[in-house]
Amino acid sequence: MSVHSLAPSRNPDPVQQARIHLAAALRLAVLHELDEGIDNHFTAAVPGQRDRYMILPFGLHWSEAKASDMIVFDEAGRTIEGEGVVELSAQCIHAPIHRICGANVVLHTHQIWALALNMLQDNRLLPTSQTAAFYDGHVVYDDGYNGLADTLAEGERLAGLLGKDKHTVFMKNHGVLVVGDTVAQAYRRLYRLERICRMQLLAMSSGQPLQVLPPEVVARVQTPNPDNTHSQEERERLFFEAMMRVLDRELPGYAA
């Protein structure tokens, strides 16, 4: 078992745990080809401080992210703790979503397969697989790309689309954004999203009609089974613990 487990007893300091998990998520994004080097952004609200947010300072490659690198910034873009600065679009997109939607974690990427789907005129994610069914009804679509996000008003607009009951934004001609209560939850959503976008595009490339799951089946997939010994929260925890063990082998040093 990784020494960087999500279990609270192993990391009693929630701030340090958040730093470690955010650094791990950034490095995992490199392994999973979800990154663009130093661009795009992952943020987490500082535990216990709803108006302070952690981020990797702009200019560091995601593969070199460490817990100790994380800076803390506010919605005005000021660095409160650490060395370095927050990139403008990260400030403008993420801070309002944290504040308005109450999201603990906000992840935004231009990952390949999700963006490829968002380049289509009809970019709707369809419930055509078991995994895709989990996203049905939880995705919102921003159908008008307006250029670079350089004002807080853009983040507020996206937050208005997202609300408090959705977790994924499809940004036409741009990328995707997911939110979560924990880094583990948000990263699992982002990771699985890329896979189902890839599956849908590969199926579409066959030229054959797609078999969409009926609503009653989707509802059944999304309904927790009380007899299941693993809760959704535990599945997210186990997933991220496993991914951190992969990092411990393939790209260690994120917890430093």
C-alpha cells in the first residue's frame, strides 16, 4: 500500500494531503496524456478556507509537480503562500467556480479525445456504454467559444452553466472541466471521461449507428446498490491510491 494513502489516519493534515493529491493528479495527467505541459490547470480549495485555492505555479511542467511547489492564491490572483504566480486564465476560470459552485476541486484540460469530440458540431456525450451511463445527466455544454478566458466574468458564466448539481462541462472548441469533492473523485471523473470520449469517437468512426442505452437502464446503472460492499467514495479512494502506487514506481517525488 502506498505511503501516500487517502486514508485520513495516514495523512492527518488535510492541507498537506490536498497538496500531495494535487501534485499526484498533475503527474498522473502526464502519464495518461491529459496534459499540455505547463498549460491548463488543476486547483483545490485550501481545506478550511473557502476563498483560498491551491495551484501549481505557472511555468512548472506537470511531470515535476511536488506538494511543496503548490502556491495558494485568492480570486484577485494574489499569491498568498509560496513562490510563483497563478496563470490568468486559471484565476479567471477556477476561482469563480470554486466560489459559486462550492467545488472543492476544479480540473480543466484540453485532453485529446474529449477535445476532439468538442470540435464536432454535435458534441453530445451519449450513454452508449456502462461507463458513459454514469455521466448521463451530469454534463453541461458550453456551445459558444468566446476566446481566451481573461476576466472573472468568464468563470462566473461557466459557473452559472455548471450550477451545483452537475460535475462536467463540455467546452466547445476548447476542452473540458470537471469538479469534485476530492482530488480523487475529480481525477477519476476526468480520467474516465477521456476514455468514454475516445470510445464514442472510435465507434462513430465505424460509420455504423450507435446503440444508445435506454433511460431505464441508465437509471439502473446510476442507482447505488445497497448490497454493494464498496461505496462510490471508497471506489474513488481505492482508484486514486492505486494510481499513486503507479506514480511511486513510474514518476516518484510528487509528495516532496
